[in-house]
Amino acid sequence: MTSTKAVLSSSGDMTSFSSGSHTIRFRTSQHLRRYTRVKKWDYGYIVVDADYDTLGEVEEYIDLVPVLKNLYFDVDQFLSPIQEVCIEYA
């Protein structure tokens, strides 16, 4: 199985998580400016620093497993190749 680097980003009140040929989007706070750093990736659980216009930079926690299940993804098949998550903005 090939390891994959996934990409986390945001635009407006939506967060995007891309891996391979799939991109999932889910709603986030309208006050989120951007994610600034991935601190930890643990099989669907992401700890990031996020910059908010109301709070400044804070630590955030994103659990992708419930999102993937709601979208009828095979969670193990989607997550198992991901070894690293990075943040990218255009």
C-alpha cells in the first residue's frame, strides 16, 4: 500500500481535506481565517493550530471518522494510506 500525504485547508466557513482522488468538505466556523500548523495526525484525528478573527491562534481538534462515516466512506480504506497531513493554501 502506498503512503499518501493528505492536504487540509479552509475557505470561508468550509474546511477541505484531500487525499488521493477524494476531497471532503465540511462546515467550520465563519470566523476561521486559516489553519496554521498540523501538530498531530492520528488515523483520522487531527490536532491543528487555527487562526480565528475573534480568538487569535488556538489549538483545534478535528475528528474525520464521523464525517467519513456520514459520507459512507470505508474509513479504513480511506485513512490507512495517509501518513502525513499538511496545510496548503493557494
